[in-house]
Amino acid sequence: MSRSAAPEQAAAASECVAAGEHADVWLFGDALIEWTAVCRKTDEKSRRAVSRLTGLFRRFASVGMRGFTEEQFKTLGRFKATGGNEVLIHEFKAHQHRVYGVVKSWRGRRGFLATAYDPAKRNNKADRNIIKRAVDAASNIIGEQNADE
């Protein structure tokens, strides 16, 4: 995602990875870069994580947040962004990979907007620095979208 306030740049650094009747799943900026890198890997752990996360993204797009276990999709809580906005962060989890983001409307549809990706998760606690980056990026995206409306 662009660090500037230009909405076009943020949207250009994004990709819809799942679309369904209920919602879309979008990856932005650093999350998209990390996801693309993991998708290119050929080791078994990365392949399993990509396959599992892709399935979770598709299920979210089809049915939303219902039906997930806490090991698959979890609400982490509200966090303050650098600019002062509060953001409710969620995470998808698969094979120690974590995708952090928000559930918001994007381009006129409900969506999961992923703003950070942690492919190197080593324990069961979320990395606060990655969550902080996810919160700040989500706040910027939301602010950019509100400026367009």
C-alpha cells in the first residue's frame, strides 16, 4: 500500500484474491507482497499454507465470518492507529501463517481488507509490530476510501 494519501495508489497496490456472494477478500501493500512471495515458494509448509488460506478466503467470500474456528479466523480486538483512529483487527490463520486485516466495505462490497501478512509466525502470540503495521495500513485505506466518498 502506498504510504501517501493518494487513493489511486493504494487501490493500485491491491488485489482481490477471493470474491463470493457474501464478500470479497483483498490484499493490500505489504500483505500482497508477502502473499505473492509465499505463493512462489515450493516448500511443503508454504504450499500447505497457501492452499489452506486460499480455501479460508473463498469460504469467507461465500459465507462471511460464520462457521470458522478460532484457529482459522479470529477477532483480535480494537487497536489505535498512529493517526488516532480505532481499527478492529481480524486474522486468518493457517500453518503458522497469519493474515491481518479489517472487515469493511470496499468498492461498494463487503470485504476483508488484508493489510499485513506474517509467514514466519513461530508461536501462538501475535507479533505486536506486525499488528501495528496492519492497523496503520487499514486506517490509511479506510481514510482514503472516506475521502473518495
